[in-house]
Amino acid sequence: VPELAEVGTTLLTIKATDADDPGTGSSKVEYHIVDGDPHDLLAIEVDEATGEGRVYIAQPLDYELQNFFNLKIDARNPEPLIEGVEYDERATTNVVIQLVDVDEPPEFEVDSLQVNVPENITVGTIIMTAEAKDPEGKTIK
């Protein structure tokens, strides 16, 4: 996935199956990212009609902050099948998403500069020095 992919972009869809009677509370499936996204950059939206989960970009991605996701995603029933009975109501899958670094252009420290130069200045005289920095900390050549 390119690091500059837009917020809202779907990365993948997931689907868990449930053998309970369709339309009942125990057949409903919720998806949760339980590990691998410490900055909450991704989210899951469930299509109630199909039961599919859409993993999408919830916040802007930054390769320098996190260059891959090793997601642990749970599929769960939101309500217990039988009140008071303990059971394992979730299934888990792992998904790896790798970001592709997109180099950002250098940035000047100020937006504009004004320099007054006398009309009889010697040719070749340095009249100003401006410094640009790479937002990713790389060396500018």
C-alpha cells in the first residue's frame, strides 16, 4: 500500500461465517483489530447486509511512523449464545500489510523571504542563503 493512500481507502475485505440462524443476534459478526495497529491508523466497517468487514485507512499513513502492519483481527459474536455459559465466541486471523515509502519533497523553513540589494553590488556576491530540510530526515543533495 502506498504511504500516501487516501483516508477511506479500502485495503481488504474479510468475511467470517457463522452457522447460527441468519438474522438472529447470535449470527451477527463483529470484527476488531486487536493488535498490530498501535497508532489506530486503520479501522474496520461492517456491511450489515453481507457480514463482510472492510479494513480501511482511518488516519493518514506515515512510513516513518509505521512501515508495516501485522494485524491480528478477531471476528466475534456480539451477544452470548446462551446466557451464563462461557465459550470461545471469537475467531482470529492475521493480516500483514506493507507500506511503500513515498519520498516527500524538501521544505524551506520559511514561506517567503525578501532581500534588498544595492544596484551596484559586485557580480557573484551571495545575497541570501536559504535552508531546506527533508521532512523524513534524509540528506538533501
